[in-house]
Amino acid sequence: MNEDDLLDFAKETVGSVVGDLKKNIHNSLKIQYKAKFDLYTEMDKWVENEIMRAIRENFPEHDIVTEEADTVNGKSDHVWYIDPISGSTNYAHGIPIYGISLALEVRENIEIGAIYNSVEDEIFYAERGKGAYVEGEKLSVSDVEEIQKSTVSTSFPYNKSGRNKNLAYFKRIAPEVEGVRRTGSVSVDLSYLAHGSLDAFWAVGLKSWDTAACWLLVEESGGRVSRINGQKYELERESILVSNGKTHEDMVRLLNG
């Protein structure tokens, strides 16, 4: 496969596993726990394996970073990031709010991103410098400027210290905005932010596979991504703040107040 077809490959690969995910959500699934509250299902493993197989068949020289399998990360300057089910807890309980996230990093820059949003039943996608889209429609973040008119979202981590830290952030933000939402899926949250339905998002404790595709999608939609303290965001940083850009400084101020 030619590397000019990387975006099409990402979209098609994500789309290829959607049918089975939808079909199996209400079946009795084998659930395992990596840690307290941190679960995964047999479908997480199946999706991950299917996406890994497609990458290895088409781009055997590329590296892969995944959520459920051991990291495959050698010396390639092409690295794929896979989140097989963004919102595994939702999926395990039969709640149809989840995503699939696939991103490609080339020479330390995220260049390709594809996200399946189960609520919309559509694939959101982006290529660096070429914009972000859903089913051919160009995405654009919201134009909300006033923080008190903003609807924002967050994601709570699995560990106790991270939950306590984010609860403190929640208490600072909630009284100052129009509303706070939590879908339970980072991919769903940030695809909605890229589409202009949400105005900001913050979280602690996310991993590279959680944010790689979302980061590109939001930036290509005109949004802004940083750490919670406003500093430059990089994969694996302990915190992330995403916004439409217009609410960003107010979010930084409130989170760090």
C-alpha cells in the first residue's frame, strides 16, 4: 500500500471492526480487570488484534503502540496508536457510547487520525494540514467565547489519586460554566468538541492511545490543545486541556486557580 493512502487505510481499518462491535455489545462478554475499576472485554482484544493485523499486513516496518497488548515500539519513525474501545466500561455494560481511535505519528508528529463515534455511528478523521471531517463534512470548533456560556466535558482516571485530583478540578469548573458532561469515552467527547458541540475538555491520567487521534482532530478543526497549566502538550503528559481556543485561557485560569 502506498503511503499516500494512509488516511484511507486508517478510516477503512477502523470501519472494518464497527459491525462486530455493534453486534456484540449486548452479548455476555468476558470481562477482565487490569486494576480496580480498569476493565477490558474480549472485544477490546479482538478489535486491537484486527487493527494490528491490518497494520502489519500493509506496513510491516511500522511500529505500534496499543492499549491492551504489549507495546511494539522499535526504531521506525512511523508509529500507530490504537485505542480499541474508548469507553470500555460503557461497552461492557451495554451502554452504546464508545469509540475506536487510530492515529499515525510520523517523525514525532501526529499526521493521521481516525475516530469512530458510536453515538453518531460515523467516522471522524483528520490529516495534518488538510482539515478534519466527518463523512465529508468539514469540522469546525464552536465560536463560544464566554466561559459561563460554555459546555465542557471531562474524563476521570481509574486510580484514586487521579480521581481525587480531577474532582478538585471539577469543583473549580462546574460553578463557572453552563454545564459539565462526561460521556465515559474520550474519543466521543473530543469528536464532539471538534464538531462544535462542546467547548472544552480536560483530563488527567490519559495515555498516548487515548489522545493521539483526538489531538490532531481538534487542532485540524481549529481548536487548541495544551496541558492543564497551559504549557505545550505532548503524548504521555499527565494532563490535557482541549478547547475551541476562545475559552482556553479562561479554562487554564480556572483549573489552576
